Amino acid sequence: MTLDLSPSTHRSLRRAWTISLTVAMAGIGLLMIFPIVWSVLTAFKPNAEAASASPTLFPQTWTLENFTAIWSAIPFAQLYGNTIIFAGSVMVLSLAFDTMAGYALARFDFRGKTAAFIAIIVMLMIPYQAVIIPLYDLVHSLGLGQTVAGMIVPRSANAFGVFFMRQFFLALPKNLEEAARIDGANEWRIFTRVMLPLTTPALLTLGLFHFQFNWNDLLWPLVMSNTIDGATLPAGLALFAGQHVVEYGLLMAGSVLALIPLILFFLLIQRTFVTGIATTGIK
Amino acid sequence: MRFGSVHTVAGRQARAAWMFLAPGLLLLTLFTAWPLVRTAYLSFTEYSLLTPPEWVGLENYRALLGDDQVTNAFQNTVLYAAVVTPVTIALALALAMALNARFFGRGIVRTAVFVPFVVSLAVVSIAFRFLLDPNYGLVTHWLSAVGLAPTQGALAQPGTAMAAVMAVGVWKNVGFYMVMFLAGLQSIPSDLYEAAQLDGASRLQKFRAVTLPLLSNQTMLVSILAAIASFQVFDQIKVMTNGGPAMSTETLVVLVNRVGISNLEFGYGSAVSVVLLLLILAFSLVQYLYFGRRQVRY
């Protein structure tokens, strides 16, 4: 670029570029959230308007009827409860086991450590979709078929989580635990009192990962529940959408109620979460 | 180390380490490694949950090779991955570069681009289906206003149905990879760009000589993750088209779910799962080797 531009032309070119970038990015931002915004607006439309041959973006009449009707149209409270129990339990259990295993792999020397770490890496690469048939079979033969526990237990440890926590513990300063060891504290005490308080940002990131993955998952709850009562929100709403194709407003009210907790959770810990993703990408 | 007590300390530590490791490792072995072994075994059997698995050798694989629905699902999966993976990566990189520049409202746009990754794809796919509904859909309505609307709706025709589920796939994941690229961009030292500037490099030259090589770590990780996610596509297809019309959007995971689980053909479904697994492993390995050779360290 050897164009000879006067400083003022240069400045106005720069300004034009910034303005067009701002406008273009605002457009992209709106496009990305458009389906969610549309869902929210449609949830407030009366059913006749939601399924109208000349649809509009904004409701002409605002109503709350969909938000009250959804609780009796499908077992929505039951679905909500299942989802909270499923995603919440998996998050808590998996955080506990992932953290402990990651801690062992990062801060101890013992025979078999390398083999155990390689095993974790190999399991990290196995997608659950590809082993879902024996998983389904196994859960049923353990007598846990058609139960929320049957959905939870296979998810209570996660190879990515172990790897993620190992990386985190490796980055902590060496000899943190030495002083406590010299004082004669036992290993469990060192883990809970010395190490765990340092892991909050990693636990928040991994916790949101686990929570959103399981809250949103469709295939596993769909496979593990024969009836809508045993399903989670995505599976239940998908099943309902498959049967009642025209109750748009109602389904959108259900969708919005299913999306809200996660969006709130994310907005609350956005900074930690995004930093967590960014650092996993670099290592 | 001559002192017996040191050995005891080391032994005590090894015991402690195994206590920390055991629960997670046992659960993963039982619910990830064992099902993998079992998938391989079941793929050589005929099994429907009611009777014990019956060994049939290579029968499932022989049947699979002549099965049009497997060929179809395989082709759809590869087509989906071949389009969605590069498009998602290119868009994520472009967005990361745009969102690394300074402009008003940057933080809000970053959040807006990332939000689709957080929300449930299955749930939002219901909205996508409605938006594309031939009679009531808002997007259909807008498209017909400019004369572009497919008469029976986008999801009723094979080509446009595939395009729609692909677009939703890109929409869902692009923000996640954007964040990874953004972190990479922010870690590139600015003096490299200044040096390139002094050498009279153009924007394009700076991108090719500085940005791309220094993002190779992120690009490798993003490519592998994006390809794996594409091969596993299920949610939006299940909700928007259920594999239709005429199986034109049925992918391998959708097929495993329909044949393997809904029809209780566990043996045959396992054989299809093995195909999916090999596809993913082969692809990850190729990408790893390709990028491994081109890795830049500084």
C-alpha cells in the first residue's frame, strides 16, 4: 500500500472503516441471537397469531397464556426437575472425580501414572455416540434402565474433565503441598485445605461445561427414556414438537423457559468461562 | 535414597495418589473403555437385548457394505463434515479477527456470537423448524417476499434441508472456535506486526506470514474438534428433519439411533458405530499428522 494519502484523508478512511465494521458486526450479532429473540417474542403471541399465514416478528397482542399453559400441556415441571437433577448431579459428581483424578496425575509420582494418563487420553477421544448401544445395554443390565440415576451414573466421571484439571494442577507452583506435608497433614487434608481453594476458576469453567453439556444433551436422554415423563427438557420438548406441530407459541414458551437458566448461568460467569476455554486452546 | 523411611513416604504417597485416581478411573473404564470393547464385540454378533448375543462373524459388515441406507448415511455424514468443518473454521477465524479490532459494542457482539454455543441445540432447532415452516414460518415468509422461498418449505426438499441443518451446525459452534482463535490472536506479540509493517508488508502478507503461522496450535485444535463435532451431528437433524426428506439428511449417528436402538438391532447398529468410530479416528490422525509437521514454535 504505497498510496500517498494526506493525514486527514487517512483519518476519515479509518473512521469509515470503523463505522462499517461496527455496523457489520452489529448485524452479525443480531443474526446470531435472532432465533433466540424470535423464540422469546413468539412465546408471547396468542396461538392463532403464532401460527398465522402472515407471520410478524413482534406480537400484535401480547399474552402470557403460553407460559401458564405449558405446565399442564406436557409434564413440564417433571421435565424441569429431571433436567435439574440430571445436569446438577452429573456436574457435582464429575467435578469431584475429575478433580481428584486430575490432582493425582499432576501432583504425585507413582508407578502406572503414565499408563493411566495415556488411558485417559485415549478415552478422551471416544465419542459417546459411538458406544451408545453397549452403554444403553449396560445401564439396563445394572437395573437402572428408565431411571434418572441410569442417566447420571455413566456420566459421573469425564475424561476431558480429568485432563482439564490435570493441566490446571500442573500449572500451580511446585512444593505448595510440601509445607503441609512437613507439618504432618494427611493427603486428604492437603487436597481439601491447600489445593481445592486454589481451583475455583477451573471448577467454575469445568462446572459450566458439564452443566451445559448435560442440560442440552438430546441423544442420551432420548435413548434412556421411553416416555416423556422420564425425559429431560430438550428430549421432552423435541418429542412434544414431533407430535404437536402447530402449537408454536406453547412450544416457544417451553423453549424459552428451558433456555433461561443456562443463559443466566453463562452471563454470570462469562469471564471465567471464556478465559477457561481460551487457555485450554493455547495449551 | 538409602533410608527405609523414604521408601515408606514414597509408598504412602503412591497409595494416596491411587486413592485419588481410582474412582474416576474406574468409572471411566466401566462407562467408556468397556463399552468401546463391547461395541467392537457386538458388531460381530446378532443381538436384540431379548436373547444373548449370537456370534455371526463378519456377517454385519458384509451386510453393511451392501446396505443402501448405510452408504447414504455415510455419504451424508462426510458431506456434512466436508462443508461444515471448513466453513465453521473460516468464519470463526474471520469473526475472531473482526472482534479483535476496536469498535463500539465489541463486548456485546462477542457475547452474542458465543451464546449459541451455550444454549440447547435441540431446543433452538424447534425454533429453526418453525422459522422455516412452509405456511407459518417467518423466514419462509421473508424469503417469498423476495421471491426465494422453496414452495414446500426448505425442510421438505433434500438439497435445502441439508443446507439448513448445515447452517444451524455452523451457527451453533462458530462462537466457541472464535473464542479459541481470539485467545490465539491476543497472544501474538505486536512487534511481529510492526516488523512486518516496516518491511512494507500488505495486510494479506501480514495475515499469511504472521497471523496464520502463529495460530497453528489453535488451528490444529479447532480443526480436530470441529471435524469430530461434525461427524457426530445429531440434534438439529433429529428435531428439524428426523433424517428426511427421503433420508437425505440421515447421518451415521441418526442411523445408529434409528436402527441400533429404536429397532433393537444392537449387533448391526454396533457395526455402524464402528464405522463412525473409525471415520473419526482416521480423520483425527490425518489432521494431527498434517498439522504436526507444520507446527510452528518460537
